[in-house]
Amino acid sequence: MVVVCALLSGVVGWLTGNTEISKTVFKITLIAEALLMILGPANKNNANDNTSGVAAVMEIMARLTEEQCSKVAFLLFDNEEKGLLGSGAYARKHKAVKQNKLIINMDCVGDGKHILCFANKRTRKLPVFPALNAAMEAQSGRYFLMNELEKSIYPSDQKHFQYGVAVCACQKSELFGYYCDKIHTAKDTVCEQVNLNFIADGMVQFVGHI
């Protein structure tokens, strides 16, 4: 998206010789692309974003014992792409959950060998946080990294909750760092079972500690 905006605004700037017009074109193009992504035709290929998140939740549910299930709740939010509408509505209705409960959000977990968790400073101070980190680090088959949310960008449903953690699978580039690949494109067709196993096993181990 940014490359398209930069190319178009660069051409306009070159033709007009006016940097202010070039900046305006960049902003308008970026907004138009975002609106097209949100309000345009639905993407028929969404294996990673976010069929993988639903599949991960189902994997966790299937592996927990009845006793373990009594310790947790499972939520499936809709309309994330339109501005986190589902999670926002839930958070407004259930303020005790919004303010007091640990929420672990699975979004785009199916494609990438690097499993990342993003936790804010408040969440990292929770008594159960070390158990979550240890449970995920104990898994094999993928690389795991716990990130500080305030140093990262991951706008997803965890944003509506005081103690929100985001989980995703990423590719890694020496130039750009960690990134999610092929989402919102026709190539979003990958959801690897090894990723689901890694996350589900880690979460089951975590639940066993709480």
C-alpha cells in the first residue's frame, strides 16, 4: 500500500513540481486503499487472516480437559477488519472483562515460522505472565518471541482490553524485521498445522499453570 502511494505521489510531484500536492496525493491514496480494503469486495482467500485464528481457538478447546476448560472462556469476534467492531462492542458490554481479565488474541497465526506475542507493560506485570511466556518458550517446531507491545505495531482485537496479548505468525526479513505476508490478497491460502500445534500446545500448558 505504501509503495503504491509513494509511486503515485512521486509521479505527481515530478509532473507538478509541487511537494505539497505530492503529499496530499499520498494521503488521499492511502486512505482510498484502506477504505477499499475495509469496504471493498470480500477476500475469498483468508486462510491466515483470520481462519487460522479461529482454527487455533478450536485446537485449544479440543485439547483442554473439562477441568481446564472451566478456567477459561473462548470468544470469537466479528468485524475486526471494519474497525475492531465486534471486540469493541463486547468490551463496552463487559467492562469487568475489559478492565480485569487477560485476553489472548489469535490473529494471523497460520503462515510464518516465527510465532510472536505482543504484550503491553501492564500485562507483563501480571502474576501469570511468566507462566505464559515459559509455556510458549517450551514449544518446538517454530521460533518464539515475546515482544513489548509499546514497541510494536499490531492493531487487532486485543487493543480494547487492559490486559490484551496479541499472537501472530510472521515472516522475518533482515531489512524489514518481522511482518505478516500475503494477507488481504488472493495468495492468503496458507494455514500450517505446525503453527496451530505450537500455539495450542503452549496455551494448554499455560492453562495448566493457572
